[in-house]
Amino acid sequence: MTLIKSISGIRGTIGGKPGENLTPIDAVKFASAYGTFIKNQRNKETHRVVVGRDARLSGEMLQQLVMQTLVGMGIQVIDLDLSTTPTVEVAVKLEHADGGIILTASHNPKQWNALKLLDSNGEFLNAEAGAEILKLSESANLEYVDVDHLGEIHKNDAYIDIHIDEVLDLELVDEEAIKAANFKIVVDGVNSTGGIAIPLLLDRLGVHTVKLYCDPNGHFPHNPEPLKEHLGDICALVKEETADLGIVVDPDVDRLAFIDETGEMFGEEYTLVACADYVLSEKSGDTVSNLSSSRALRDITEKHGGSYHAAAVGEVNVVTKMKEVGAVIGGEGNGGIIYPESHYGRDALVGVALFLTHLAKKKIKVSELRASYPAYHMSKKKIELTPELDVDAILKTISENYKNEDVNMIDGVKIDFEKHWVHLRKSNTEPIIRIYTEASSQVDADKVADDMIAEIKKVASI
């Protein structure tokens, strides 16, 4: 059992002992720290926080604990109940709230849950704010209001519909083109809130939807991370139904993957590539993704006359870089689309609408769209080191060994070669170096990773 406290929130497995797992006591403690932080940000009479959750089994329990803790601090709570991460982000902005909390462990299995924390812009907290909340959570000076100043809970279960309205109002979403395409689409909602939101969006777009695992009961029918090895059922159903494509989201609906008409994965890395291709065909500008994302985004961006920028891994880092360079679209290679015209958060609903508009306008099959993009293959491996080894020194030596190449050190060490790249990142909790590579074939990507592992072992003398 595990409890992980970080600047992005608190995450852990349900049950067990306080401080070692995500227990009711830990949820109340962390919600209290967040409530204190929110009140310290703005000196005003009334503070408001939006709270929503995915459908995992522990969600209702945690949401009640969190909301009632905020009530005890005199904070007004907007309760979205079953929702999605991007819906909560949108709601914070529309409600002019002081912050938001999403109860979700994203792609983690059902025994996990988490409190993910937003600022008044509906964006994830930066490192400084996260560190302050961690400090407050260990403080003995947390205070609650007296009985005459308790907050209240205001339930609003309309926000998924409101979110969909916001998506359909985006200038580059062509509702009529999608309706005219008469798509048939299979949706895997992994029995969470994607099973609510994605079919509702598709209904508005005139899509014939075939639902798979769209009952939001929290019993995940497969590992909820939308990777090929977990998606055999939808791949088979797309072929059986002779559907145009399949759509897969994770439990909180901020990651998006597609299945083509043959039942093959479009590739999570290419979700962002396809959406960026469409946006850049309509609007010039730059793009951003993290250092471990596919080079295909850079290629597509440059094809359209824009510039590509890399950010450190993590949504908040991508958003910071996007604002810095004024990017028109960005995200992460795990299927996360960040489209500033909507909001600065990964949003599968926005990604679906942009992708279907692109597909409808091109009037081609999903497999043909995928074939039109540069073909890259990734390898993701790791090397475990002994605790006494200085991982930072090892990475520094590797960077010096390749000083004549294009080396980026904003997040570990990334080395760009002409036909491939290698990204090395150290774990913050254990002596592990993670090795990400990309090349024009899977064989080459794996070989580059294995060669780098051998070089690291040589540098470390192991």
C-alpha cells in the first residue's frame, strides 16, 4: 500500500494506516491544507472551490470528506459529483472560483485515488504552490470556522453538458462537417465518467455510438491506462461493428487514444500530432510537448511553418512553456491535448472534436490519416542502480560524452541525433534511470535504448 505526497497533490491506495496509505484522515488533512492555501491567496469574505470526481469506487467517500472539510473552513463548495478532470477545470473558470479539486487517480487501477489540485484559473498548481500546501499539511496551525460561518455545498450536475457546449462553440470545431460524415464510433469509457461525457458529445455531433464499458460504476474492466495491451476488446469490437474508429479515454478523461477502422491502434503519441496538424492547417503558430513525446509533432509543426518547443515532463511544465511561446496547441505524448482556445488543461473532449473535424474534412479513413504522418517508434526502458551511485553525476557524464550533439538538460538529459533521440530521466524516489528512445523502427528504438543502458553501466562501472 502506498501514499505519495507531491507538489501536484496526494495520491495513494485506499485503506490501511494514516500516513502510509490514502485514508480518510489523510484526505481531511490535505483538504484542510488546500483550503487554508486558498483562503491565504485572497483576503475576501467568501471563497469558492469546485469539486468533482471520476467513477472509481472510493470517489464518493473521498468527495464527501473533502467537501465537508472545506465547509468546515467556511468555503462554499460547487459539487459537480461525477465529472471529468477537464470539466472541473472549465467549471472553475466559469464559476469564477478560487480553485478546484478533482478526486481521481487518472490511469491508476481502482485501488488508487488522489486529490488533484487546481488554482483559480482552473490549472494545476505550480511547484511553489504545491510545496506550500505540503508544508501546510504538516502544520499544527490549521484552523476551522465557528458554527455561524460554515460553508455550504451547492450541487450542479449540468457541467458536463456545459463543457460540451463550450467545446462545440470552438471556432475550429465543425459540427456540421462531422454530422455529414455519418461516423460510427465505438467508445470505451472504462466504466468511468468518460462513459458519460464522450457519448453525450458524440450524440451532439450526430455520431452513431456503440458503447463499451460506459457504465460509470468504477469497476474497471481492464487496466485503465489506454495502452495497446489493455485494449483488445475495443479493437475487436471496432472490426465486428465495421465502425469508422474507436475512442478510448482514461478514467478522468484527460487522455485520449484512437483505434482505426481495422482495429489497430492509431497511437497515443499521434493523438496530439493529428489534432495539431488540423489546428495548424487553419491557424499558424507554434506547438509544445514534453521532452519524451514523439518527434512527429516537431515535423508536422515545421511543415506548417511553425516552431516546435520542448518542455519538461509534466502538464504544468507544458502549460508554462505554451504560455511563454504563445503556442496554439500543445500537450503530451500520452494522448493529452491542450488547446488554449478552450482552456489550459488536457482535454479529451476537445481532442475528440478536433480530430473528428479533421477526419471529416479530409474525407479519409483513420488508417489513411495515420499513414500520412512520419513513422516513428518508441522504446521505454529503465535501469536500476545501487543507492550509493550518484545518478546526477552519471547523467552529467553522459551529457558530456555527447556534447557535440543537440543536448537538452531541462529535464534529465535528452540527446537529439539526426534519425533518433534518447531521453534519460532519473526517478525522484529510487535509484532508477528511465530511458526513452524514438527511431524510425521498433528494432532501432530498442537497440538505441539497449546501447544507452550499456553505456550507463560502463559509466557507473557496474
